[in-house]
Amino acid sequence: MEIELTKENYDGEVIKSNMPVLVDFWASWCGPCKMVAPIISQIAEEYNGKVKVCKVNVDNQGELAAQNAIVSIPTVILFIDGKPVKKIIGAHSLDDYEDAIDEFI
């Protein structure tokens, strides 16, 4: 399951999380974001209970995008103990995302 992040739930879901958090920054008009969406959903299923998967619609949550220095989408950031440890910019394969996660968990 993917959690939609807002400025109201961001700290609780990401910064204060006891488990690693993968955050996908996306927009509905972004073609590469649409290609990445099913991959992110698959990661949410595969890593259920090990990694929390969240999404941020940058059009609706510009503050969160700015706070995380998002300049291009899709951007996926892995947070450990509330701190960003890996940033992946652009559309990538499932293997690329899995390798990034597996490096830290």
C-alpha cells in the first residue's frame, strides 16, 4: 500500500518513521512518472512490512517538493531514520530501485 503524503502527515510518516521510507515525487501530467507508478506499486507489495512506500503529488504539495529540493520528476528518495540516504532522479527499472533499497536495508 502506498501512502499519499501531505504537509500534514509528512513528518509522522517519513521523518519519525521507524522503518525505511521510499518517497515517489510525481505529477499526473508527467509521462515518465506514469511509467514509474506501477514499479513503485510493485515495490510497495514486495517490501511490505520492510519499507514504507509513499507518494507526493508535486502539483498539490509544492512545499514538500521544495523542502526536498525536487527539481525534476520523477524523483524517488529513500529515507532512513528520517534522513535522505538515496535520491534517484528520472525513470528507472525495478532492479535499479530494488538495488538502491537493498543497499540500505
